[in-house]
Amino acid sequence: MKAEILSIGTELLHGKIVDTNAAYLAEKLNECGFDLQSHLAVGDSRDLLVWALKVAAERSDLIVITGGLGPTRDDITRQTLAEFCGVPLELHEPSLAHIRELFARRRIHMPENNKIQAMIPRGATVIPNPNGTAAGFALMNGKTEMISMPGVPSEMKAMFEGWVLPHLAERTGRKGVKITRLLNAYGISESLVDEKIHHLMAPDRNPNVGTMVHDGIISVRINAAGDTSAEASKRLDATEAEIRDILGDVIFGTDSEDVEHAVARLLKERGLTVAVAESCTGGLVAHKLTNVPRISEFFLEGVVAYSNAAKTRLLGVPEALFSTVGAVSAEAASAMADGVRQRSGSDVAVGVTGIAGPTGGTPQKPVGLVFIAVSTRRATEAKEFRFAGPRTMIKDRSAKAALNMLRLALAGCGAP
Amino acid sequence: MKAEILSIGTELLHGKIVDTNAAYLAEKLNECGFDLQSHLAVGDSRDLLVWALKVAAERSDLIVITGGLGPTRDDITRQTLAEFCGVPLELHEPSLAHIRELFARRRIHMPENNKIQAMIPRGATVIPNPNGTAAGFALMNGKTEMISMPGVPSEMKAMFEGWVLPHLAERTGRKGVKITRLLNAYGISESLVDEKIHHLMAPDRNPNVGTMVHDGIISVRINAAGDTSAEASKRLDATEAEIRDILGDVIFGTDSEDVEHAVARLLKERGLTVAVAESCTGGLVAHKLTNVPRISEFFLEGVVAYSNAAKTRLLGVPEALFSTVGAVSAEAASAMADGVRQRSGSDVAVGVTGIAGPTGGTPQKPVGLVFIAVSTRRATEAKEFRFAGPRTMIKDRSAKAALNMLRLALAGCGAP
């Protein structure tokens, strides 16, 4: 089965926006067994959209379309698709009710032009949009199915996973089963992972094994194929066990799990509480931790102490320390972690201090120098790191390293 | 003059890679005055590449192609382009010398298969690649010029800026110039923006105006065309002024600016300091603010007070408040903002409390209910918000709303 991805939006052709939807859809459609022919992006123009639909429909069984379902005048996907398929648009009452409810919940008046977002080509099946106002739809045109969703990534993804994915699985009725799992690792380089598991990475091996890097996390990808889901699972599990044996505790989680999820799981398993003291990460460690649902049971507080005065007042870091070893030091990180742990009464705590740049570096303490300390009731351990890249990348890598130190400390301590 | 962008590479259709070249080229081609028709991505397949060249060449004067110029077996752009244009490949000696030199400089033996990277279709002009081994080339096919460059962004950009840009300027005689600007707004719905500036959004108007939404931010896109860059600028500025007049202070910045950049700019302009007290946003407001370089001059501290005990100890929120109006209330948000402002000694402060979900909601206080307060030396103002979506989205929208309230308060106060 052949498929195409079609992105609609003049902004995509002006270079201010990088289209991330296409990469997401490409991965998902490949997983569903579709043979992806092309990704096409055109502006909000009737003629170009008709051209794109025509060239894409010529050879493919499926066209997944994103964008152009907004309420404004330049959004023309809905109308053009209906016209291309030779059917009128009709009001879909449940979608209109959903739009009204979204506005009511946010206590804002619904402008009249939002009504268009509940209009659906006759004969199409509605794809519900839990995160937004634009209804999507699926429509057959000859042998080609056209699936239209909004371009807002959070809306599109929820619709794809909630409706499109099960729908495609049913439609393809796939005989062979393919399962993918990612094993996520931190604190090791991709080339070292490659060296250690090279013997499992032959191109035609089943399960097939590869590596990828994203935002400082190394993921080992395992693709297992089988006639049944049980068979594929069994193969995948065996390869996963082998890789875990080799790589050990650098693996912190699977699939979309991030280091903070591993930390939250360990806190829960061990019944421990945590607090965070940050300087250069500026709240990012706390933000990542509080992205995990129900973390409020284990996360007590975070302090972002940018100024030295705040480090002393909020965390009890001795003032003398700033004039001797300085605020960017192992001692300061330790004092921050100890301070927030003792004051909050938490079982464990982490302290982060460093220079995120682009200014503020010196030859002795360059941009990217970061100290991280983990404090438990038993001991406090500090480590020095050197990160490269722009400010936001140094913040991100520092926060990941802090969470990883927290994870390893939690894994090591059976009880507080 | 019409143009197309064509990206070649099987990896682009497997979703592990986001194609950033297309956004870069789109912006540059628009600036050169080209009317970009589509962006097309296909895998390293002869048939698909021929198809893409055919549909793109049908209507356009220029096709900019990236990818598929590597030395390996799956790189087929060079051969397929020559075949499509009906000319043979010929060795380009200076390019081969350049490749040999690059290998010699890195003290590695040059594999035989790298020679193919110096082969050029007969009649083509070579585009030098200062950063890599693959030579690019420009080739006329009928009225369409085909420009082929490697997909590695650093190589492609150097080649585009060093050779393609001057070449296109000469070819077009720089008669047309196009400029794009985004005006970013917060605190208004896309449909309301549309209602207010609908009269400026006619499809064939110059400047052309459209709207788009990304992560809760509404952007008004203005594209202005002119014979000279001064003429296009003048037109763009006039339309921008008109839109700013209509939309007023919901516009906080341009192009890639976020709300935190507007806040940082106002803090700097007015010489004021800020502190942050967060509950449901869990550090995200502080994180966003500290993404701005040099914010350390204006940002004093942030407190993430998840537990009630932390709200009282760190921010001075009266305990009695929790049993009367509750921790999720306008009163609590105000007490948090006042507390962090007074204790840190900052000029302004923001407090955020709410229910990010997915659990913890009640019929009276549902998931998505958020109170935000801004405290200045003159007054404290609190507002109630209702956000929808998953936990991370509620955190993001709450943080943006908090920064926006901060922005409006800062814009309003001439002096602290």
C-alpha cells in the first residue's frame, strides 16, 4: 500500500516554520507498513492544492493531509478537498457542539467564523479533535483515501493516535506484525554503544537493531517482525535482554520515556520525596520533573536561586563560599543540594550550578562548566561536567545530567 | 519566476530526520523574489526522483535540489539528473583535486568511491563545496534551471550563500524582492484576529496577510513584494502599522520572538527586576525566562512551591488560606506573587497556581483551572484562566499566560 504526506500552509513555504508533522507521520506510516512515496508541501492556494492532490492520488492508496483547517479566510483545505471529490460541505452538529463547549469552558465568546471548522465533506467520516476546534475527516476518492487533519502538532498527533492509527490497522488488516521498541540510554556515547552491540546490528537480522541520538539521549532501536504479535514480542524481548545485559545501568527507560520518568518511578517504588535547587538550569529540572503526572506526591519544592543572595537566603549556602571557591563549584552545588534537602525535609535533593552562557565565562570557568550534586540522608556527591552548544542546549544537557545522577543515586539506595 | 524545492533521501521519509534545509531554502528563495510553488521530498529512488523532476519542471523556472550526492550506492541524484536531462556524466578535474586535498588534510586514504562526487553532467556549471567532498552543479533543462547540492546543512548553506545566491541575483536581475515578517500575538483567538483584520487578507493583496497558530501563539504573517528591497520594506511597514493599530497590545513581538523575550526587553528598558512563584507550572515560567541570554541581570529567583507547606515556608502564604479558599485560588496566587516579590526584593513578581491534571480536579475546581497574579510595588492583580489539553499543554499555556500578564503589567508601568 502506497501513501503520501501532504502539508498545506503558506507559512511552510516561507521558511519561518520547520514542518515537524511530516517526520512524525512518516515514522507512523512506515510502522503501519505503508510505502511512503513522497512528502509534498504547498501553500494555502486552491490551484496548488488541487495539483498536489492530483499528483499524489495518481499512484497512492492513502494521502495524509495536515493544515488549512483553521477558521480563517486563508484556510482552504476543507473546501478544496470537497470540491476535488465533487461533494458539498455539510454541517456536522456534534463537532459544532464540541467547538461551542471548548469556547464555553474557556469562557470566551465563539466567533461566527469558527463554525466552518465543523463543516465536513458529504460522505466523509469525522475524526474527532480532543485538543482543538478543527474537526478532521477521512474521505474516499476512487481507490484513494484522503485523511485531513489540522496542522497544529498537538492536535494532529492526538487525532492520529486516537483515530487514524486504529483505522489504518483495520484497513490494512496486516498479516505480519512489526514491533518497535527504543531503549533509552544516558551517559554513554553513540560510538561506544555501537562498539558494544555491533554484533547485533547486521542489516538483515531479525530483530533489526540500530541507534539514534536525539537531544543528548542515545536510543537503541529494536524492530522485531513475526507472524503473530506474540512471536514478534518474544523475539524483541530476547534481544532487549541481551542489550540490557551488555549496556547495564546507562539504560534508563523505553520508548518515549525520559530520564524524569525513571526518576519518578524510582521515587514511587522506594516511597521517597525529592527537592531541587537550581542555578544555571533556571527551573528546567523542576519543569521536567513536574511534567510527570502525579509527581506532586513525591516532589516537594524547587528553588531557582540565580543571585548569590538568593542562594544564601533560600538554601543556606554560606556567603564565604562565594568569595573562596565561587558560586560555580562542587562546594556550591553540594551546599545547594544539602540546603534544599534539609529545609524542605525531602529524602533526596539535587543541586545544579554552572555557566549557561553565552556570556559570563572566564578562562578558569568557561561557558558550559557545570557542577551537579545529589544529597541523600547518607551522603552528598558532586560531579563536574563540561557541556557545549548554545545556552538552551547547555541548560537541557545539565538538567538531563542532574536527573540522571538523581536516578543512579535512587537506584543505588534501597531505603533512604 | 516560479521555484520548487526538492529534497532527496530515504531517511527523510522514515521520520527519524526533520528536514531543516527546506525551511532555509524557502526563506532565501522568497527573499530572492521567487514564488515558491511546492516543497517535495522523495526517497533515493530513480523512479520517484524522475517523477518529482517531471511534476516540478512542468511549471517552474527553478528547481533547487538537495541530497543524494554522497559517495555510496544509494546516492543516485547525480546520475538521475544527467539521465533526465539526456546528457552524460563527466569527470570534473578541479573537483577531484579538491576531494583529494580534503582527504590528505585529514590524513585519511581516499576510498575509490569518492571519485563519483567529482562527476558532473555535461554542460553543467560546478558549484564549489568548501565544506565537503560532494561537488554541486547547476544545469539548464529547457527553460528550467536545476540546482543540485548535498543535503548536509552546513555544506548546502555555504554553497547556497557562496554561489547560488549571487547567481540567482544575477539571473533575476533582482527585479523582485519579497520580505516576510511575523507579528506574534497572545491573549486573542485566531478567529478574532481574522475578524479584525479580514479586510487585509485578500489572496492577491500586496502585502499578502495570513494567520497561523503555533503552541498557543497566534502569528500574523505579512509578505510584501516590491521592485526593490526599500519598496517592499515600505509596504510591509505600512501594513504592519495598520495591523498593530487594530490589534493593539496583544502583539508582543516579531518573527521568532516569544513572550519571555518581550518580558526581558521590558525589564531591561525599565531597569526592573523580577521573581517568580510557581505551583502548577512547576518551574516552566522560570525556565522560559532563563532561556533569554543575560536575564541574570533582571531575574532574581524562582520558587516552585508544590506542597502547601512550601508555599507557607518559602512564600509566606498564610496557612489559613488553604482551608478557606484553597491553594488553587486568586487569593493564593496573589499571596504567592506578593510573597516572592517582598522576600526577594524584586520590583515585579508573578504567582501561578492551578490544576495541571490529569488527576486532582474536582467539579468546583476542574483540571485546567489556573489562577495567575502579578504583583508590583503599586498593586497586585489576579486573573482566572481555564485551559484545556494534556498536562504539558496546560503547563505551557499557563506559563505563557503568566509571562503575558507580566508583559502587560511591565508595559503599563513606566517606573516601578
